[in-house]
Amino acid sequence: MPRWSLHLTSLVVVAAAAATAVSSLPGSLLAQAPAAQGRAKAAPDVPIEPKAPASVKEGATWVPPLPVLDQVAPPQGWQQPGEETPAMPLTLLRLPRTNIWRAKFPALDFHVHARGLTSKAAYDELIALMDDIGMGAIVNLNGGTGAELDKVLAEGVPYKDRVANFITFSADGINEPGWSQKFAAEMERAFKAGAQGMKVSKQLGLGAKNPDGSFIQADDPRLDPVWDMAARYDKPVMIHLSDSIGRFYPIGPKNERYEAGLWHQKGDETNNYFKSGPSNDVIEKARREMHRKHPKTRFVNAHLAMLYYDPEKLASFLDTYPNADVEISATVQDLGRAPRFWREFLIKYQDRVLFGTDGSQSRGADEFWRPHWRALETLDEYFPHPAQVRTPLGSPGHGRWQISGLGLPDAVLRKIYYQNALRHLPAMRASIERQLAARAEGAR
Ligand SMILES: [Zn+2]
């Protein structure tokens, strides 16, 4: 049972207030929402047209609040049906489509899981894919540690103008004495051997636990020497903290991620944190604290710091911490469903946003990679987004909808595609410049 189920008071007041609250969104679902547990009633209806508070003038804009947990909860007694999510309908709209092949500029993908780069053949296969789609360079987040990393780095020497390998953080053994110094020493060894940064997965915040069963958060003092080591070598920390907001809500038909196709099978609660995880607020707070404590460490926050659900929060995060950059992988489904809004946002924060896909060698060029180019470069409308997850019948599990393109201006596109990334990876600059020159030559 979720621990906030104790707060059963003023349920109706909270739900009513949620429908009329102003844009100052309470950060925590927990604070807003007593859970539905133990009540016999059906979950309250979410107003289709939320009413602005009286203080908002006619014609002015406001931001409706997030649904509270109760509004998303399924009715009492509801069970997962165990049925497949239907396929996406095929659109009958005949709209113009830009013929997209390669990225407009050689992009640097800051978020790739290029597992198994331990042979020449593996590298060659990856480079062929990159050439096909016009990818200038990638960051491989799956370098690993120890002997595995050494092998990846050794095989990667001839390809180091296209592939930047990162050491992969691991919290294994974190509860043992001396862990911090031991892991920091491994980082130092990796940086000296050619690793160009470090990847941290969401195991921090949502996976690794203290002996007492509580989750280890990113501001844990045992991690201070780790973040400091990255700063000492001026290497970026590519960090995935928290998760999609829908995963902190109850599973049920009103949860966007459920509708998209997740958790339909009986008993499936994969990566849903409603019952047993920390709240998103706890993880977000630890993220801010980590940035505050380590101003000299370069943090690249994966997936727009998972704050794409609340652009005001994302803006305030970027405004507060100059050492925070963000990367857009696995958010294209959300950017592309509000393309006019996000176009303005990305133009405003054009110096802080990096390109990323969360892709791997197995992802298809047309199904996965090129939709990224279409989404960022064109004003094409209503096309499939690059799905990170697909249900058995092919519906995109992170968003059962189509998107439209942001049509970013070239100057902004260049920053997001490679210029911002090169601040963190100066060793890749010559390569990208060579590729730009080759393209200019080819166009002549
Ligand atoms: Zn990833």
C-alpha cells in the first residue's frame, strides 16, 4: 500500500482545488494527493475543460495542474485485462512529407547504447548505420568498467573520431566501506585510458538501496568523490535520474502510459513506482541537490531531466544550475505533440540542449533514426514518432499518438545537433568539422 494512503482527509477539496488551481504546480504528487485505496467510490472524473481560477483574465493563459493520483486511479476492484493493445490506426490524411534521408548536419548523438563494441566487425556495423543516416558521431554509454571497458577502448582506437566511449557507473558494492574511493579510482583509470565521460543509469534513485531498504539518491555523500572525479578530469556525467511521470501514477486506463500499451498484462507493474518506489519529487530534489553541491561537474541530464511533463519546472532547473545541460532522447513523443510550444522552448534554451536518441545498433533507420530528423528539422505534420518501445501489435508504448515537426532554425539545429555536445567532448570537434567540410564540398 502506498505510504501516502494515510492522508485520507480532504479528498474532495483536493480534487476540486486541482481543477481550479493556478499555474504554480505543486511539485509532488504525494503532497497533492491522498490515494484512492480503501474507498468504494469510482475514481473522480477529470474535467475535460478545466476552469481557470477567477484571477486569470479572459484571453490570458494559465497552466492546468497535473491530475492528482486519485484522478488517475482506476475504479475500486478494476483489474488489468491481459489484452493486447490495439494496433495504431493508419492515418488517411494525405499530407506533404519532406523526403528525409540524412541529418541536415552531422549530428552527435549523446545517448546511444552501443553494446558489444569489442570487435572490428561490431564497430564497422555501427559506422555503416551512422553513415546511412548521416550521424556524425555518437556517445556509447555502454563502455562498462574494468577489463570490458579496456577491450571496448582498445578496439575503438581506429574509430575514435566517430565513437566516444563512456565508462558505465555501477553502484555495486556501494554499501561496503571504501566503495567511493575504489570507484573514483576506476573512473580515473578509465579517463586516463580514453573514456570521454561517464554514464549513470536510473539505478540511482530507483534501484540501488541502503541496507535499511531505502533508495540511494544522487545526493548521497558517498557519491561526492565520484562527481568530484569527473570534475577533476573535466569529463561529462551523462545521468539518467527519475522516470516518465506516468510511471509514478497508478496503473489504470486513465494513465497515459497504460493507454499507450504498458502494464496491460495481469500483474505487470514493470517500471511502475506507484506502490513501491520513491516519489518523483524525492528524486528531483536529490538531482537539484547534486547539481548544487558539485558546481564544477558537467552534468548532462538524460531525457530532458524527465521534466518534459512540466516545462516551467524544466526551465527553472536550467535557470538555477549552470552546470546542468539536458538531452532529448525518448522525449520526442512529447516534444512532437506540442511542437509550437517546444519549438519556442528549444529556441530559448538552445545553448543547454543536446541531441540524443537512446538508440542502439538494432534500431531501424526508417522506424527509429530518421523520425528524429523529421521531428527536429521539418514542419511535417502528424507522423509516427521514434518509438522507444512497441507493443506486440506495433503501437508505440510511450505515446499512442502521432507527432508534428518542430522545424528548428538551422542555427539552433546546429547547436542541438553538435555544437553544445562539443563543449563536453572537445576531442570530437575535429571530426565533426571534417564532416561539415566534406558535406559542403559534396554540395558544390
Ligand atoms: Zn538510455
